Amino acid sequence: MARSRDDAPTERRLSHLNWMEFAEWVPESVATILLPVGTLEAHGVTSLGTDVAIPTRLAEALAPRLNALVAPAVPYGVTTGLGALPGGTHVRAEAFADYVAAVLSTFTHQGFRNLIVINGHGGNNVALPEALRRVHEETGAFVASFSWWTECASITEEHFGVPGGHAGVDETAAMQAIAPDQVFAERWDASLSFEHRPSLVTYPTAGSVLHYGGRRSDPVFDAKKARAYWTKVVEHCGEVLEDLLVRWEREGFPAPRARRSAARGHGIHAAHAAPGNGHDKNHGKKRKGP
């Protein structure tokens, strides 16, 4: 049976839904999918999976606010410079773009109209625009890629007094907040940090913590400060992406005819914002019955 627009799924992870349960929600009540993408690479004193863990947890935190489902993450990305360090992986940009485009296209076949990639790794930005452009042109779906650390650069600077960096204060604080068991503070050594210079291209990269413009971004091992930072990140990213969805669903916004018809038929304007304050307090609890 179709769900009421006043109802909302308590389980937002796509992989945890039954296929019949999925059919009850998509696309009548839920039209947005969040796809975390990252890579495996050296990250100073945090885990190799940092670039996967952060966008995944961010997507899960934002899903109720955006009335979205969260797809399983793509864990391998474009990792040229750091991919050669122990534990790293690297996928060619062309192959990555092809794969992400194929995944996103599959979601359009299942009825999703809004596709948002939550990106956790800067190297992926060389390939994501091509993947998104292709999917939009071929399917008419609305697509976006969102890099959280870029958007939150001013929050990082304000909160810590220093800019972010690869495995720097921003990523380390995020991991302290969401996965403290994957932060190995006892391994910190200032010599791990390397300044990324526009004048110097190296393979492999000569450090697992990177800072830019001569300003270091050393980790700050303060759990309370890390949790406060993550709260700010989630709130700000929610504001940005909620505004995007509202604009996409605005009446009269240019869109393929089939999309406009679907939006009118399923009341997307009223359905896209889930009730509550954007924090899924029911995450992991028993789902509502039909």
C-alpha cells in the first residue's frame, strides 16, 4: 500500500529496507537518494576509511531532514597521490565516472528524481562532474555533488582558528565525533604533515596529513570540541541541501515534462521535507508498519 505523505520511514538506509517496503515508499513519498562516495587512503592518525565514514554518517544524519534514503557508499575513488601509501586504493577517473554514472542511472530507474552525491574525497572531484552531467542529460534527473569540507571551510576556521586540510583538524574532528575508535591520537607526530605546494607535484604524496598555503592544520584531540564541530557541520550542510531541494521542486522550475507531471501527481512540494528537526532519533529502531 502507498504511504501517507504525513508518514515517514524511520529506517533511511537503502540496504536495510525490504524490497516490498521500498516499493511502498519510492517514489510516491521519497524521491531523493543520497550516495556517499569516498576512497581508501592514508589519513594521518585516522582510519583508511575516513573518506567513506564521514560522508556516510553525514548522509544518514541529513536523510530525515531531506526526506531521502541513503545508498551504500562507493568506497573506492580517484586517489593518485596518496593511493600508493600503505593501504591506499586508486581507480582511474574514467572508470570511476563510468561506475558512479551507472549507479546513479540505476536509481532513476527505481523512481528517484533527486540524486545527491555526498563526497568525502577531493580526488573524486576530477571525475564527478562528468558522471553527473551524463546522468542528467540521459535521464533528466536532477543531480548534484556536495563536498562537505569545502562547504564548511569557514566553520572549520571559526571553530578551530586554523583552516582544514587532508587528515587535518576538520577530518580528524569529524572522525572523533562519529568514530572515535578510528582515531589513533597516540600516533600523532608533527612530521606527518606536509605542505601541498602548487609548484610541486609528487607521486606518491610526501605526507599523510596535508596543509595548504603555509598554514598548518594539525589535529586537535578534544572530544567535546569535535562533537560541537560535527553538530555545526551537519546543521550547515542540511541548510544548504534543503535549500537545493526546495529550489529544484519549486513550481515552474525548468524540468523535463515527465518530472513536472510526477511532481504534481505525488505532491513533492509538501512531501520533500520530513517532519522533525532534522535529527533521526528513530534511526535503527523498529520501522513503522503499513
